[in-house]
Amino acid sequence: MNVLAALPHPVFAGFTGAFEFIFSKQESSVTGGKKVGGIEQVLELAWTQTYVSLLALALAFVIAVPVGLYFGHRGTGELLAVGIGNAGRAVPELALIAFIAAIIGVGIPVLTIALAVLGIPPILTNTFVGVRQADRSAVTAARGVGMTEFEILRKVELPMAVPGIMTGVRGSTVNIVATATIAPLVGVVTLGDFILGENVYGTNGVLAGAICTAILALLFEFALAGLQRRLTSKGLRLQAQ
């Protein structure tokens, strides 16, 4: 028995239709009798969204982390790091994607760059803050025993900054995965196609796309939380408890 279908509230009835859309193909009046939805299409679009999200996250990471580590170690650029973080939250996603598309066209490269731009601020800011919050006595002791500045950064500050860096990566990932739903606007078909194509997929498709995107974001979050735990030293984990 379908538990959701047995509940009288119309909200639950909507969820029932959405889950039916996810797991079985539905008739669409605007596709000439061709069925839409179903687990095969959902997985295909989810994979595309995962792929472009990983590309964007990787690009944001390789740009933001080195910059954050450099300025954090030097103790300069605080206004820059904080300013980029605040500016990133204010950038309208649609306007950014439209601007980049107007310059270099449409497709996965455009989407990757736009999503990476949105993902850089949280990683950069949290990397900078994580390094600056490293135990200064440990840093001083490292200098006292003759470590080079690069060794101090790599062996002392970076391990201590891992929780902060991963917090930024996790926040950036949520932004990227959620924003990737507007990818169909630049010719990349993700789960956002369900959300933006109500005339084709109906309200069940819209809700199904939202549900699948939320699940995808949660999967990323759980995976990164596990990675953060593995990368964080045992001493820091015990200190946080």
C-alpha cells in the first residue's frame, strides 16, 4: 500500500505523483505521445548535473584554496577574502550565466565557469579564515625549529585549517548543485529540465526535479562530511568534542 497515497492532505498527493514520475514514465500531451520521466531519464539527468557540479567544484577548489592559503599564511588580504565572499553571495546566478554565455557561447564550459565563480567565494573565505585561526604558538614553534615558510604552511597551518576549508567546500557544493538546475538555459540538460519544463513534464515533473536535486545535494553533503572527518587529524577531532 502506498502510504503517501493513503494520506488525505493534497500536499502528500503531490509527492505521490512526483515519486511516480521518478520511477515510471508518464504520458505527456506536448511530446506527441512520447512518455517522459522514469528512473532512466532521472538518472541520466542526475549524472549530467553531478558531472558539471564536480567540474565546477574542482575548478573553484584549485583557484580558491591556493589563494586562500597564500594570503592566510601571509596574514594579508583579509579585506579581499571577505569582500569576495560577500560579493559572491550577491551575484545573481542568471545574470552571471547570461553574461558568460554572451561572451563565450553555451554548453558545459560556460556552465562550469559560471558555477565555479559562484563556488569560489565560500572556499576562499573559509580557507583564509582557517589558516589565520591556526594555533599561533604552533606556528611560532615551527619557525623556532627552522622550518621554512612553505613547510610551516604545509605541515602546521594546512592540517589545522582542514575543518575550515571543508566547511567552505561543503557550502560551495550546495550552491553549485542547486544552481546547476538552471543549466538548461545554456544548453546543458540537468534535473533542472524537469523544473523549468512544466509545460512538458507537468507539476509532478517539477516536484520530482526538486526532490532529486535535494537528494543529490544531500549525497554530496554526506560524502564531503565523511571526507572532512577522514582529513581532519584525530587531535583536532578530539578537541572539537
